[in-house]
Amino acid sequence: MMKRYVMAAALAVVLAGCSSVKLDPATGSYPAGSGAAGATGPGGSSTAVAPVNAHGLAADAQGGPVGVGRVILFDFDSFVVKPEYQDLVEQHARFLQADHGRNVALEGHADERGSREYNLALGQKRAEAVRRALALLGASDAQVEAVSFGKERPAVTGHTEEAYSQNRRVELRYR
């Protein structure tokens, strides 16, 4: 696998060295009319060439898949991943499967009700449930770490059911 990346990088260097048209450093693109940004089709018309993502999923600024949520909410006293989060889990699993260099920490949380020890255990069970779901969908165990913060890091402060429901969660954090 690594050999393929090295070959692709070497080919890119060779091809970049062959170009007589240089990128404009101010815009990061080729100068207009250079022909480098597009190919000339039949009849002399220019056709744009779109960039290609080899894995089909782009990474956002936090290192995860673009446009995919990072929080999975749970019911009270439960560590069952709800069906409405199936698509989110599948997208993260595909992202991890496509790039084995990516790692994610699954941070399990609980609301403030219950003892510290109970909530740490519940947060761990929630994180492990998401880890198992990712593994079943093709993510490598080596890429995923499940940790618990229990009730120590609430997302929302307050003593309402709405606040509690936002704190019963697993957050996916890419590293």
C-alpha cells in the first residue's frame, strides 16, 4: 500500500517538472488561456477538468468527513445506538476504511444524574457501542479509541430534560 503512495508521489513530481506553465502564487491556479487548467476538445473548445478525490470522501478542518455530524445522542440510561444515527456511523466507517492513516477518539458522555462511577461506566459503554458499530462497518480497531468522560464534560448546562438529552452522547474527535 505504501509503495503505491510513493509511486504516485514520484509520478506527480515528474509530471509537475514537465509543465512549462507555472501556478500563479497569488491565486493558486494556472493563468487564464494557458491551457493548463483545462483540455482542448474537438473544435478547439476548452473543457474544465474537475479535481478528483481518490477516496471519494473529503476531510474537513477537524480531520473527519465533510458535512457529517460528529455527535450521537442516546436515550436515558441506554447505550444502544439509535437507528437515526445509522447513516452517520456508516459515513464515518467509510471515511476510516478509505484512509487507514486516520484515527478517531470516541468520547462517551452521560448527563449529571447518577454517581460519578456509574456515569463513567455508562459513557464507556456508549463509546464501545459506537466502536463496535464502526468495526462492523469496516473501520479498523487500530483506528478507533473509546474513552469515557462520564458527566464531567457536559455539552449543555442545566437541569432540564433538553439539557440532559444533549449530554447523553458520544462525540467523534479525529486526530
